[in-house]
Amino acid sequence: MPSLRPLGATTLRVAPIAFGGNVFGWTADERRSHELLDRFVDRGFNLIDTADVYSTWVDGHTGGESESILGRWLARTGRRDEVLIATKVGMEMGSGAQGLSPSHIRASVDDSLRRLATDHIDLYQAHIDDASTPLVDTLATFADLVREGTVRAIGASNFSGARLREALQVSRDHGLPRFETLQPLYNLVDRAPFESDLEPVVRAEHLGVLTYSSLASGFLSGKYRTAADLGQSPRGSRRMARRLEERGLRIVDEVRHVAARRGVAPTTVALAWLLQRPSVTAPIVSATSVPQLDEVLAAADLTLSAGDLADLDRVSAP
């Protein structure tokens, strides 16, 4: 069983890899999603991350599909006490509703609780900054949810370093619960935004970090090498073309070299690199098959050598 890590300054303790629920109802149907959740929890992992907006980008979806699939799994298995549920609010839903106003948060949390078939959310995250709503109003609403027991801790995603600092200061000034976690874009290919702008804040403030796009939307698995490979999955066609340049391919080659030396999959190496970054608590990673999930979870047992890390750092330096 994996060792648990503290999630920022909260009382929550998480296994070192989180399951990304963006695939539920998209590239993994409900039956497959439930199979993957069973495997994930059976292996001793406990943090499942989703969002109300998943998966509005699929034809015919209006948002909430991922939460609903997760909620039906919780109801079927009765494993609510074995997992921590993280979800998010703020992105535009299919109805056009969005933002971090008190009224939208209140309506959205009720909808999420209903879909998730639970009476509380362990980590409720602002999915994107909302400059049109004063931070004190957003944080005061989150404070009410914490006080009521609806939410155990709050976090932020897609905030700049400056806005994250501002939000933390507002919490201090007004005696409000603070964002205890950050969910940033971070992986071997996308290093600069986090390391230059956000990492100094999270380390100084002792925030938990749950990275998204931890495998660069699957690019670091090594299966995308040419434009002809982009049709292998919906993700390939949507997000991968911009990765197929000299630096990206050098990074993938080095990941593959390290993986061959260590006798593991490239996916495992790319995630192990993240896990050995001092500021990262748990990468969020999706999978659509059990073998793929097993490669992901194997990263928790892999310790890269100083030489491995130096090689990966060199080719991926921002």
C-alpha cells in the first residue's frame, strides 16, 4: 500500500497519485470508469478529482456527467469512507452559468453533492479565477460551506501567483479559511509557468500541490511521435499537435531512455519525476484501461536515481 502524504496544512492525507475523473463518461464509459475506480482504491489510493464542468466538451453533455458516474460508483460500492472526493466550481457549464459568486457557488455545490451522492466534499476547488467577484465574497462563501460541514477544505486551480498570494492574504485579513491546495498545469514539458510563478508561493505557504495534465495529455506516454499518431485518441486530436516540436520530442526520447534503463513504462518515469519534485503532493492522472492505470500507479514505487533526474531535468529545462 502506498504511504500517505499530508495535503497541505489540512488534516487530509492522500496517497501520492490522484485519479483524474475527466475521462468518466468521455473516453471511459460508466462500466469502465467503475472498473478503474475499483482497481484504484483496491491498490490503496484514495484521492479522486473531478469537476462540475466535466464533460461539457462532449456532444450532448451539459456538465456533471463525471460527478454522476462517480456518485453512482459510491452508491453501488459503499466505499465513501475509503476515498477523498475533490471537485471544482467556476468554469462555464453547458447552461452558461460560471464564476465564483456566492450565488453560483451555493447552487453549484448543491448540484455537485446531489450528483456525487454524498453529504460532503473533501476538497472543493475554485476551478478558475473570477476577477469579477471580490475574493472576500468567494472565500466567505467557502467559509460558510466549511462551517456547515459541506466542505472539509478548499483549494484553487488556474490562479496566477499574484492572485493566489492575494487570496491567501484576504483569508488572513478576514479570518477566513484559506486555499490549502493548488491545482496547476505541471509536467516535464510544461515546467516554466509553475516553477517561475507559482512554486515560490506554494512552498512559502506550505500548500498542497495536485498537478493536472501530469502526462501532458498523454504525450509523455511516448505514443505520439508524428502527426500520423494524433488519431490514436480524442486527446491526440485535441491537444497533441503543438507538442510535436524539437524540445517535446527530446523530452519524450529521454523519458523512454530512462524507462528502458529502469525496466518500466515511460508513463511511470514521467510521473516518478513529478513525485520527486519537493513541492508536489500528488499528480492527478487519468487512465482508460486497467493496464494503463497500473503503469500510472507504479510510479508510487519508483525512485529515480540522481542521474535519471539530472538527465530529465537537462532536456526539459524551461
